Amino acid sequence: MTARYVGRRLLQSAFVLWLAATLAFVAVQLTPGDPAQALLAASGATSDEIAERRAQLGLDDPFPVQYVRYLLDLTQGDLGRSWLHGRKVARMILEQLPPTAALALAATVVGVFMGLSLGVLAALRPSTWLDTVATTVAVLGLSVPTYWSGMLAIFLFSLRLGWLPATGEGTLRHLILPAAVLGFGFSGSVARLVRARVVEVMEEPFVLAARARGLPSRRVVFVHVLRAALAPALTVVALQFGFLLGGAVVTESVFARRGLGKLAVEAILWRDLPVVRGVVVCGALVYVLVNLAADLAHAWLDPRLRAGADADVRL
Amino acid sequence: MIQWGSAPRRPLVRQPAAVLALLWLVLVGLGAGLAPSLAPHGAVAADTDRGLQPPGMGGPLGTDLLGRDVLARLLWGGRWTLGMGALALAVDVGLGLPLGLVAGTLGGWVEAALMRLVDALLAFPGLLLAMAVVALLGAGTGSVAVAVGLATAPAYARVARSAAREVRAQPYVDAARAVGCTPWRILVRHVLPNAAGPLVAFAATQLGWVLLNGAALNFLGLGVRPGIPEWGAMLAEGRAYLRDGPWVSTFPGLVLTLTVLAANVVGDGLQEALRPH
């Protein structure tokens, strides 16, 4: 893996992150309403106290000053302070992160496993009943709202069968239903792209050559095709990670789990914009990092991709 | 036997699943549109004596905690859910299509700049971006629709730009430019008609996404006022008495799922049928 490629991707990621953070900053700046007033007016503060709070929050400084301060703070991991609670946003997010992260990771594992299975099954015999069934399950995963499948899962496995807890967090048992529900939703996108990729790969010359050499079909599939299809599956997982992060928010609400979801919804209802901005910027950070890691891993696995537009392909 | 070749292109009418899906969408649309005639007593007529009755005894789909008929609420709620979805899709295509087409047709620094902007927006997870826009606009029905449309417009822009780029690479565009066509004329007379197929297909898939996520925001309580029978909001209400009245959430969940599924299937079908060759 060339240093040039790594350097280029790092620079790209940094640029996208900077642009995303800037958009988030500008969006909050452009929103009308004075946070200091909103915070203190209810408690009957005088206009002097409100002005003092404004200065405290740094809202009187000119736009460029606020922007530079915002960027510098970001590089140090400071996401500002909540307008509602006055606490540091970064701390609030870190506190709520572990349950959400656990859910997202568990759901990824479930989703990848299901998605790979469904996708490969569908691609092995395209346009037959097997393909139709597997693809339908995948499309269902994409279409069923996680908030409903979550409720169905609670109803069946918790209320009726009593196998698993309906709400709360803390143990692995509490994680099973939410992770399964969210993972199922995730598996749909994975399955579709894995299927498309495996169908493509099956048509490539090296596969025909392997068959011509007389290798049994099953071995050809499981060894050669799967290995070639695994690399793009990584990229798919990375690209769909956004769904996981958003889906975790909703799933937490259904299963009454603590986490970033609750934090975000409360912040939105109270228009606590620094918290909302902090959550989305963190979401963007995670997404960019995951995609960067996937691209680098993908390039390491498949040398043809490192070339880029300006080099010829040497196999 | 493993099939080693690829399947041929199929027009929409030869795809039974897509036809069924389209019929469902029409059915749901009609149901919502005809709600005043089909459920003239409205969706909010409460009768606590008949609260939480299962399907059969209290109306065809049962009643909820306040005695409101679930079927009537489904029909009227369709107006909310589908209406918000339509508005969101309009925002999505209205913003994403021109952005992507202009970027793909003009190329050069315009394309580079616009696509960097799109990349930055796509870095934010979709639902979270929609939630952030709702925070900026203030919670409510219109905010949710606009937010969901805005959140998915970058994806549409990307698809529109790829489609435009493909058309731009065709020889007849070179010919048009050689004859002296302005970029605008090229866009309107060459790019748009030839890119239309995949763009329409993707719009159908986007409809599924906006319905799903719009209802999600309503489920979380960020959209419609309490009591409005939007399908996502109905799910949130029904969650409270899942043990004693599962039908209250089952039917909106089922109808929403089928509608999103139908949109996805139609989108897939259109993609299959309108694939450029």
C-alpha cells in the first residue's frame, strides 16, 4: 500500500470532516433566536444578566472569531457547552456512548453475518426461487421499520414467550433483541450489494478457469468467489454505517435503553443546538473514520484499487 | 445447478412483484384520499366505553385505548404519512436533481465543488441529519417533511450526477457541443431525457426511505402533534399497551412496512426495466 495513496485518503477525509464541521457551525449560527435569552428569560432574568450570559457563551464575538474558536475547540475534543444544562457536550456524549456503541457493534455483527449469508445464497442461483426468497428477506430487512420490528420482537419474545427482557440495558441478554432487530434492518443493504458483487465475480474469467481446471463447484465458490466478494462487502458495511448510527437512536427508544438516542431527542425538543451539533459531528467523525479504514483495508486486499486514475493497472 | 451467467433485462409489466407493489401503492393512496367518504366519523371520535376492543368486536381493526376506530385512524393517518412523504420527496428531488445534473453536465471545478459539498453532507448519518434539521427548524409536521427530504437530497444528487456524467460521455453530446449548443441546452435536450430512467427508479426507492424515516421522526415525537393518526405516531401510542392491545400498533406497522416495501420493490423493478443499455 503506497504512502501516497494513504496520504491522499487521509487528506480527503480531513477535508470532508472540516467541511462537515463547518456546515454544522454555520447552520447553528444561521438559526434565529438568542440562546441566552431562551435560557434565562423563563427564570425572570434582567436584560443585564442576559447580556452577561451572552458574553459568557461567547455569542457577542464576531463570526470569524467564533468560527476559529469552534475549530480549535474541536481539534481538542471540546464540543462546546449545552445551552440547557450548561455541561460540556463532549462529556455528555461520552457518558451516553457505551450503550449506543455496544448496540451498534452487536448489530453490525448480526447484520454482516445475515447479509453475507443472504447475499451469497441469492447470488449462487440468480433468478431462481432461492434468489427470490433470499432477496425478499433482504428487501424486508430494508423496509421493515426497526421501531415496528422491535415492537414485534418485544411482543413475541418478551411478552408472549418470556425468553428475553423487553426493556433496559446492562447485560448481554438485554442486548440480544435490539441488536437482532437493528442487525436485521442492516442486513438488507449488505445482502443486496453482496449479491450483486458475487454475481459479477462469478462471470469473471478466473472463475471459468477454475471450473475448467475441474475443481468442484462448491470449492470454487467458497474459496475463490467469496474471497473476491469479501472486499467490497467491507466497503458496503462502511457505507451503510450511517444507517446503523441513526437506527441505534430509534431502537434505543423502542427498547427504552439509555444512550445517545435519548440525549439527541431531548436536545432537539428543547432546541439545545450545541448538543445536537455535537452528536451529528461525532456521527460524521465515526462515519468518515469507518469509511477511511474500510478503504485502506480494501486497497490492501485488492491491489488494483491503489492505482487511481493516473496509473495503469499492473496485475 | 449454479448459474454462471447474468439475467436479461425485464420490462416492468413482466415483473409480477413490481406490479403487485404498484397496485398496493395505488390502493393505499386511494384509501387515504377517500378517507372522508370511507371513515366519515373522522379519526378522533373517542368513546372510552369502547376502549381497547380487539378487531371484530370494536370495528374491523379494533379500537385503541380511547375507543377510536383503528381502521378510520389508518385511513386518515395515511393522508399525514403519505402527504409528508410526498413533500419530502419533492424537496429531495427538487434539490438533488438540479444539483446533480448541473454538476454532471458542467464538470470541471463546478462539479468538484458541488460534489465535495455533497460528500460532506453524506458524512452525516441520514436520520441524524434529519433530526438536526428538525432541531434547527423546530419540531413539527412541516419540519419533519423538509428535514427528511433535505437529508436524502445529497444521495439523489450523487445519482443524478453519475447519470449526467454518463450521458456527457456519449458522442452525441460532443456533437451537440461542436455545433455550439449551450450547456443549458445540452442539459435539457440531451442529459435529462437520457438520464430519466435511472433517476425515476431511484426516486421510487427514495420514497421508501422518506416514508420510513419520516414516520421514525413522528414515532420519536418530533413531528405531528399528539393525537394525529400519522402511522409512526400511532406506533408510538400503541407501544404503551403492547400487551393488552397489540392490534393498535400492529396494523399501522403492517401498512407502513408494506408501503415502504412496495416503494422499494417498484424502485427495484424500475431500475431493472429502465437500465440503460
